[in-house]
Amino acid sequence: MTVTTTPTLEGRRIVKYLGLVSGEAILGANIVRDFFAGIRDIVGGRAAAYEQELTRAKEIAIREMVERAEALGANAVVGVDLDYEVLGDSMLMVSANGTAVVCE
């Protein structure tokens, strides 16, 4: 499955648009990681635990979007957009949205 942020695929022709597909992931951050990330933010440096959770959430959202596209018979998803939101004090939401298409 080809997944791209662009509206077209170079060298391939879109022959059918199947509609919007999306995937979401909501993950809770561990309280210990929250504590150490807060300390790291105060003294400087990167919050590796949050970066790992963000990467994990993005992968889940994209995988879910691709599965929905495959269920429609698509062989590509174009125009993909990723959105990130913090919910409450320790919840992270990532959504992936795109258009499922059939390409030649």
C-alpha cells in the first residue's frame, strides 16, 4: 500500500477515488515517565519517553487508516494528514486522514 501526503502519485494514474479513510490512536502516558519528562524539561534535553509514545501512536493511526483503505479495495492513500492533540493531562491522540484510491 502506497501512503503519501501528496495529492497524486508521480508516474501513476488514479483511476478511482474510494473516499476518506482515517485512523486514530489515543495513548495514555505512564505517570513515572510523566514525572521524569517534567524534570528533563526543566533541566533541558529531550523527552525520549514522549517521543517513543508519539511514534507509536503515529504508527498505530497510519496502520488503522491503511487497513480501512484496504477494506475498500484501495491500493494507495493520498493526501495524508497527521494531527496531534493532547487530551487532559496525560493522553495523546494522533489521527491520520487521507483519501483511499485505486491507481494503475
